[in-house]
Amino acid sequence: MEKLIIIMLSLIVISTMVACTQPAAAAEVKSDKPRETAPAVSPSAQSALVSNNTDFALSLYQLLKTKDGNLFYSPYSISEALAMTYGGARGETEKQMATALRFQLAQSQLHPAFNSLDIALAKRGKGAHGTDGKGFRLNVVNAIWGQKDFKFSNSYLDLLAQNYGAGMRLVDYINQSEPARQTINQWVSDQTEAKIKDLLPQGSVTDMTRLVLTNAIYFNAAWASQFNKSMTQEGQFTLVDGNIVTVPLMRQQDSFRYTESTDFQVVELPYDGNELSMIILLPKLENFSNFEKALTSTQLKTILDSLSNNEVNLSLPKFSVSSEFSLNQTLSDLGMPLAFSPTEADFSGIDGARDLYISDVVHKAFVTVDEEGTEAAAATGVVIGTDDMPLEVKQMTVDHPFIYLIRDNPTGTILFAGRVMNPTK
């Protein structure tokens, strides 16, 4: 049984410039507002959020791709993590974050729309297969870790509780920062079945930390059409510079949704249940750079709308990619520099004061694709300081750099995105 394990973790660490002290395993303090299990979100608002998130995903891609080599990241993780932070932004900081994150909905609509999308994703895969006999899973979980005795805005806690299902877990960063860090790391490990350990490195949580928000997504599913391991053979993969490397190429022929032009080929590989899929975008080798530059949400929609059923003889390399980068400059370039300014950032919606600013945003991701499926993990850290066609057989050999997306089909939400420049690296 082919499989997919996707583990997505978004992490937000919020600190304060003023010293303001429950042990690390403190009790949970919840807002008296329960999570909205049936948020009143119009189809147009939900569609707008997905469209805006896709716009953000591909705008982010345009900036991240400037670094040489392979790339993998989770735009959904980054978007939802920053949406929780955005809930406390005010004034010009709020406006700039909306610009950078491509949020066009008002806050009163945005957070319920994220809640509705999370609820929709949680319903995926009923009766579908997973990788370990437990069935298909796509779980989205949030938790908040706040400084004991620090005064957080009740309205901010209500927003997180109602829309993200997160209660406040009290820890003591001031006197027990290391135990607090270990407690959060253990939660992260538990939510990801020990795939992500020690996410918060030593020194990342200090006596100046006031709030940590965590979001985890776990995804486990089987391929709808399986690769036969016996058909995997060594093959050639041509790099952008013309050099050739030898890689194991998986092979299968089946009916897939497919499209092509003179410049590219695209195939959709569904997972069991046909509710999520991997999209492989393969530009002509000589056109790879131009294709990347032109890849916008509008262009992607045009491509996806042209997919239709075809018999495809597919060759796809086994690959493993890891990425790690800071998003500070990238997010500033997208339009939110004020959020990183100790003197100008306004996150007064969190604590009623203007003493918070984002000091770092870090994203890490890992993915492995082989005959037995896909295993992936991603983590985002935001540290805030006190500052039907004729069945013609199509031949598609993915033997040079390509772009790939993992997408929720009913909503169109892009959960993961990346590219493979060299599958041997």
C-alpha cells in the first residue's frame, strides 16, 4: 500500500521587552468561549481565503526560489501560524501583515474562515486507507503556551479559542525557561509521532518570552494508484546546468488527470479517497526558469482547469529534500516590515500594549518520496520579542527539475509546495 505521511508544524514564539513569573507542566486556562464547530462562513469568504492563501503560497515561492537548490515548505503552516499572530496586530502593522499574507478578508471574517477550512480538512479521508492500519488521517491541532501571571487580552484569547481551538497552557518562562522549552518540545514530538524532536533549540526560549503558539498538522494516507517497487530502475536526471545524475526512477502507467503544452507537462497523483493529491509541474528543461517566474495563482488556476483524464506512462524519481530558512527578510519584502521593528510594531491586540515585535520567523521542512509513499515534516517558528479525453497514452518522464504541490482538492488549498533541482542532494 503506497502511503503518505505529512507532518506539518507551525510554531509561534512571542516575547516581550519588559520583564514582567506554574511549572512547565502547568494547568490549562481556557477562554470561556468554546471553539465554533459550525462557523457561519459564506462560500464566497471561504473561496476568498483559499484564493488568498494560494496567492501567498506562490508569492512566497517567487522569493524562496532565489536560493539555489531544492526547496520544500508548507505555505498553509506559515499562513495559519501568522494568522494567529495577525489576530493581535493593530494599526499599520495589521495593514502590512494583511498585504504580505495576502489577507483580503476583514479579521471578523478571516479567522472564522480559517476555522471552517480546518474543520473541512478534518473531514477528509473517511473510509480511506492510511499507512499503518489506522486509516487516513489529516489532523490540525493548535496550542498556546503563555507566561504565568502575564496579562493577555481576553478578546485575543477568545479569538484563538473560538477559531483555532487553543486554550492557554501556563508556563513560567521567567524562572523556568528551560523546563518550559522542554515541555513545548515534548508536545511537538507527541503531535508528530516523534518525527520532530527538539524543535525549539536551546536559547530560543528565555526569561523574556511571554507566549508560544503551536500548530501541528499530521497527514497519513495511501496512494490511490500504487507504484510497483519492482519497476523502479536507475535512470538519468538532467540538471539545469546540463550535468546528468543517476537516480532511481519509479514507474507506472495508469489513468491520471493530465495536461500539456509546448512548454510543460502537468500530472495529478491522487491519494486514496481522491480528496488530496500531489501536482507535478514539469516545465521543459530550457524553459524552467521562465516557467518559475510566470507561476502565479492565475497561471496555476489556468493549468489546473485544463487537467483531464489521460492514460499516462509516468516515471518519477525517488527523492528526499530538506529546507531551512529565515523568513524575516522574505516577509518584509512581501510587505510587512513594521512587524519586525522593536519601536514601530503594534501587537497591542495581544496584551493591550505596544511592547511586542517579531524578532524571527524560521521555517524548516523535510520530505521523502519513494515507492512506499511520502514522509514529510515542516515547522514554522515566529519569535516575537518585547520588541475525459481519448485514452491516448501520454509519456511523462520527470528527468529534470520540476515543481510539486500537495493540494486539498475540494477546497483547492495548497498544503505543501516545493521543487526538485537535484534529487541526489
